[in-house]
Amino acid sequence: MARRVFCRIVDRPDGLFDVTATIEPDKTFRREGVASLAEAERWIDGLRTLMTALGAPVLRVDVAEDEAACDPARTGIERLDSGSGS
């Protein structure tokens, strides 16, 4: 059975964006320092395309402002390459 994937984009105080993707039940990946909101959304679209091929739906999660201040170094989060490309 395919697991659902939840994505969120967090607007950082320095003007960059972080993208997190959580695969049920508890595996979280994080891409930090994305230059623009459009780039972050393209990254999620690419993830959505990949996961659709695997039969796993990707859902967008809205973040409350107080969650944006969470520590990015939480246990269980893997950082993804923030280099260019989708």
C-alpha cells in the first residue's frame, strides 16, 4: 500500500524558503535555502510527479506561523541537496 506524502513550504526570515516532505508515518526530508517560492513549488511538483508514478499521493500542508519557527535540526529529518535543479 502506498504511503501518503505531505509537503510544506516555510518562509524563512532571511527571505529564503525551506521545503519539507513527510512520508507517512514519520520519515521527513528537508530542502533548505530555496531561493524563491516558485522554485519551492516546482520542487514539490517534481516530487508529486515522481510519487504519482509510485502510486503515492502528495498533499500540500499549510503551516501556521508559529510552526515556521521550529528547529530545523529536529531528529528524524534528513536534509536534501539545496543545489539547483528539480
